[in-house]
Amino acid sequence: MKFSTQFIERVSEANSIVDIIAQHTQLKSTGSGMMGRCPFPDHPEKTPSFSVSESKQVYHCFGCGKSGNIFTFYEIIKV
Ligand SMILES: [Zn+2]
């Protein structure tokens, strides 16, 4: 999948992956990062198992095993 320059600029303008994911799920600060419920449509859950690392700019869901960065996030969410 190839991203347009406009898209990459838009993503780069956002401060962090946390800001972007926080628009899709409620994130709570933990000791080492942020946790929330999985924002992906194919993984509904009641207990937060989705973690986001601001320092590494990556996410990982312990429930469904998805992980990646801002770009793979958008690929799945398709905003
Ligand atoms: Zn998940």
C-alpha cells in the first residue's frame, strides 16, 4: 500500500501515535505507556488489552496480537 504525500504530511503533523489512537479509543496512562480497549472493528473487548508506546510510536494489542505504527493503524482503521 502506497501513501500519498498529503497523507504522510497529515500524519507527521499529528504530535504522536497516542493523539491519533485517542481519537478512536479511550486511552489511560500506565507506568510505561498508554492502555485502552482495542480500537479495531474485528476485536471488540471489554477489558483494555491494547497498549500504545509514545516513546516508540507503536501500538500492540495483547488480545488480538495486532501491532504496528501510525501507518499500519490507518491501514486497518481506514479513516
Ligand atoms: Zn485487539
